[in-house]
Amino acid sequence: MSVMEESFYDRSMELSDELLRGAIDSHIHAGPVLMSNPGRLDPFQVAEQAKAAGMRAIVFYDVFGTSGGTAWLVSRRVSGIDVFGGMILSSCQGGLNPRAVKTALYYGSGVKFVSLGAHCTHFKATTEARLVDGKLIPIKDRYPKFAKEEVSLAIKIPLNDPLPPELEEILKLIADHPDVYLNTGHVSGEEVMRLLDLADRFGIKKVLVAHPARLQLTLEQQKEASLRGAFLEGALVDWLYPSVPRTHYYVEKEYMDETCLLKGRMTASAWANQIRAVGTEHFVLATDYGIRAASAPLEGMRTLITTLLDMEFSVGEIQAMIATNPARLLGLD
């Protein structure tokens, strides 16, 4: 029985492995990382495992800046699989920094995406919180130094004109490189919709709504974003992740976000229902794995595929979200 012929009532043990062949994990964190939050594997090991499974490509993320250099090194060592990196703007680079973007575009193997921030966007910096006497207190309110030094550098997308000249230059740089896609980063829902407007204005051809930002959108907004040509990201970490505080970005232990202790994660069923409601043709699925407490990215990808099969997504739908759509986003097809 071929991959395309298997059904929910007649699935082989090998089907998940067969679907891994040609798949793309477009969101992996693999070193260097903070010593307080060690990774699962180094980038070379991640690539070797993905290659051995027959995957087509992997994309590295680095919340501290560019992973283009990492991708270049891994590509030199591991052949037979495409390896890419991207640029995540952060307070490490001073926030909105056109020079950092311009450099990343030509550093190492270049970058496939430019993200407008992860843990240090204004939305995240003002909403991440610490637990005090059973209540979540925003880190910015508990630590004045954080508000002064971090929130002041956090990336915020103005909802109205005029735009900061730095943002204008960054958007022009992305538009001038049609092989590079705009990643919204961890911004608010309002900022996502504003970025779609700005992408149209500046002529940016490819946009990915990052999974944390997608979760800030209503279902109707997700549908609107998809109709405007953006890909929506879904990640395994949306519903399967070790939910304990950890230092993803800030060295200081006191800046760890503890919202996970009081706010539950989305269920896998609710996550899947959103995908079905918007349409599988608009989604790019990945793991966002890499930390030591989680499974290896390859195992995460296998879990993702198996869960989609359990939820009765068709083989064609799964291949669209883990192979065809990511390939289109990366310019491989």
C-alpha cells in the first residue's frame, strides 16, 4: 500500500517516517544558546538527523540575531539537505537596526527571513510576567530597570503613519530581496494586520505570520491574512512543550516569564480546528523545538506528523503544510 493510499483505519507503522521524507522543519532552535537554557543538539547533529530521515530542508532560528552563519557552517559539513537561517531583530542589536539586517543579508549564506523580534518585541516585553503571591505581575512593572533598559529598545510597529525611518529602511531591504520573507515576529494582533498593509505598500512578496503572533489573531483575522497572501505558521510548541519558566532570551533569571504557570496552552484539537477553518493551503507547520527539555527536532517532527494523522488530516494536507508550502516560502519550488 502506498503512502497516498493509506487511510485512518489502515495506517502502517512506517507512514510517519515516510512523510518525513521530503519534509521541511522551518523553525528550529539549535545553538548557540544561553548556558542557563542548554539546547538538545548542536546544529550539525540536527542536520545529520534530518538528512538521515530524508528531510529536504531545515531552517535555524537564533533569538539573539542571525543564524545565517550557522547555516553556512552546517551546509559546509552536512551535504544532501538544504540548511537555511534567518535574522531576528532584538535588543541585542539595538532594536530596529537596518545595519544589522543589511549585514545579515550578506553574512554567511545570507538569510531567508527577517523577523521583527521574538521575546523582546514591545508586545512581549510589556506582557510577559512574574508570579507574585499568586498573581501575574508584568516584568516591566516589577523591575523598573527592565522597563528602562529593555522596553525602551523593544520593537513596536506603529499602527499609523509616520513610520520610523529605521523600519522603512528595513522593509525596503526585504522588498529588495524577493527571496527573503518578512516574518512578523512575536507582535500583537493589531501589529500583524498593520504589517500586512506595510508589506503591500513596500512590495514585499512573502509574509509569514509567526505562530505566537497568529495566536493573537481572531479566526476572522487569520482568514483575512491568508486571503491577502500571507502564510500562517503553526508550531508543535503551540500545544506540546515543557511549560516551565526558562531563560529563552534574558540572561537575568528574574526576567523569566512565568505566564505559563497560570495560563494553559492551546489544546491540540483547538489548534487543529483553527487550521481546518482557515485552510491547510495557507499553513506552514514546524516544531520550534531545540531546547534540552523537549524532544529532538526530528522526533518533534515525527510527533507532529503522527498527531495530524490521528486527527484525520489527509496525507495530501499534511504534505502541503510540512513540505509544499514551506518550499514555496523558502523559494525551493
